Amino acid sequence: MFILISVSAVSIGTAAAQPGGHLVILRSPNFGWNLAFNLEIDGRPVANVVQGRRYHAWLPAGEHVLTVRKVPYASLSEPTSIIVNIQPGWTNVFTAMWDSDLVYLRPSTALLSPGAIWQNRGDVY
């Protein structure tokens, strides 16, 4: 019985020692009023983002594959993917863009540290 409790405590401690980072995906203002994009993270669908919305979530630290595609699937447009390296405590901001029947993610020019987010009063979200 004692061994089981010790193993659980070690597992919980390890998970807590590896904090994640924040992912924010905005829509470009000219994305289109009648279009949305589907977002997959590491091959798992997580959201359809429509006009006036954005996506944000906390992800574990490390590399993740972000894949986007246009919704509705009215044409033969292909999904596009980008790899992001999530750093603990940092915010990664992308903007979903639409061009020539493709949706793609454009990274912001810089990662935002927790101090920069505080200084901006959280306006990124």
C-alpha cells in the first residue's frame, strides 16, 4: 500500500514540475465573415474558430504540431501545419490567415514573457 502512494506522489510531482505555456490563435481581420478554420493540435481536433472568436489554451512544454484548414470544406484546399515549441510560462501568439484558398498560421514577431503580458495588462487574450 505504501509503495502505491509513493509512486503516485512522484508522478504528481513530476507533472507539476513541467509547467506549460499559453497558446493564442487570433483570426486575421480579413479572414472572411462566412469562413471558419478548424484547428488540430498534435493530430487531435480542438476547435472550429468562427468570426469574432479566438482560440487559447495551455499546452505542455515541448514541440507541438498545429494544423489548420478552412471550414466549410467547399473546395479541395489542403491543411497547413506549423511546429511550435512551447516554453514554460510563455505565450505563443499566432494569427490565422486566409489566402488563395489556404488557411495558415503566421507567428507573431516575438514570444511574450509573463512580464510582457502583465505590462500589456493581458490585452493579448
